[in-house]
Amino acid sequence: MTKKVNIGIVQMSCTADVEANFQKAIAKIREAAAQGAQIVCLQELFKSLYFCDVEDHSNFALAEAIPGPSTEALSSLARELGVVIIASLFEKRAHGLYHNTTAVLDADGTYLGKYRKMHIPDDPGYYEKFYFTPGDAPASQADSDGYRIFNTRFAKIGVLICWDQWYPEAARITSLMGAEILFYPTAIGWDTNETDPQINEEQYGAWQTIQRGHAVANGVYVVAVNRVGREADQQFWGGSFIANPHGRLLYLAPHEEEVTHVQELDLQKLDVYRTTWPFLRDRRIDSYQPILKRFIDQPE
């Protein structure tokens, strides 16, 4: 018995023309669907340039309501094509309150909800704390905030966003909620002012390695979708990939080219992976309380 699903990823470059970027993404979703994709994931903040490289109040004009016009258009597209769409958008929640948010549209066009990025960076070239409030921690298990899974027509999926990639806790929690595939819409690249090629190589290697580790530790497929192209001082490194639950790369995109790729995943094999390496069985949940501390200080 098999339960197979075709995953489409869209790795593309963006310009300052928001509408052009949106139409380009729609065309690439159609392209992925024509190749047999059932779930299509776009990169982080695909409608615009990565504006977080500067702190500029005018960029808040890029934000929109979710659900809103973009999700309505994508809902119609999802319904027309019979595909699930994972779309990363800049959300205006209220006056002065904004999120880096991913919306999920099911294959019948139903808006299944959204995930708000929980980990927000503040580094040179990535001044996201200026723009984004982190997602709220859930008040209870029934709360729709915090980490989430989406029960789509084709698979139970978890969505995390870019900086979330570096946190095994986020991957673990989302996997424990029942995700079969973890999706990471992303915008990350090399600083063009960096002169040491080894640093660039190590940064990309770390980014890929930790996410492949999430696949192994949790017995899930991982799909990371990045952007490409030069924007200001960032050379977005592409390199989108799909890894199986042993961390093996099933697909690896190039660093400089736009890509629309479709990859078949066999979800029935998750049981084999988790039975062979039963990491979830052997978790010592009674011993993990210290992880709730910011740092474990030792007595002087």
C-alpha cells in the first residue's frame, strides 16, 4: 500500500513590481500543476523584494490582511487546479501590528488558516524585528495560534518559516502534532561583501544540514524553498531542496536559476522510517523540563 503525493516547489527571483511578482508566482504554480504537483510551496515573501534588508517605514505599505485579496486569488487558483498552495505573505493584523505569515489554501480552494513566524531575526541585512511581531504562543491545545499543522486533501503538513529552520524545537513540536511533511518558505543568501568563500560555503552547508537533521530526528520529509537573485547586498542562494526522513536529498535546486520542480513522496514509508529508527518511542519526555529555561546557569 502506498500513499503518494507530488510536491511542487517554486524557486524564483523577485523585483520591486509586486503585481508582476504575484503573476509570475501564479504562472509557476500553473506550471507545477501541469507537471502533476498536488501541493505547491512558494518562497518566503514572494510578492516583493526582501525588504527587511533596511528599516524603512514605507515598507509597511506592502502588508495586507490575511485572509484578503491575495488569499482570495490563490484560493480560486487552488480550486481551479485542484492543488494545495502554501503562500508566504506580509500580514497586517491591526494598526501597528504585523506578521510574517504563511497561508494555506486547500485543493478545493478552502482557506485552511495561517501560520505566523515564531522566530524573528535581527541581524545585518535581516532586520525583521523592525517589521514583524512573532506569532503568539498557544494558550491551549485547542488554540489556533503557535505551531500548527494543516490537514490538506493530500497530506498533513506543517509550515515553518525561514529563521524557524534553525530551531529543532519548532520542527519537533510541529512533527509531534502529526505533520508528515515540514515546509520551510525561505529567503536567505550570501552577503556580497563577504570575501571569504569558505564562510559562504559553511553558511549554506549549515542551513541545509540542520534541516536535513530535522527530517532525521522527526521521521518526516522536509521541503525548503528559497529565492534566488541579487537584491541589494544579498545574493540569495537558491539551493531549495527536498529531503527524506533519513536526510537524503531527493532533489537539490541550483544556486542561481529559477526552478519549478515536482517531486513524488511516499508517505506510507514514514512508518518504515520511524519503526526502523524509533526516535519518538525513546524520547525521555520526563527529563526535558530544563529546556524551558533560557540558559541553564551553574552554581558558582
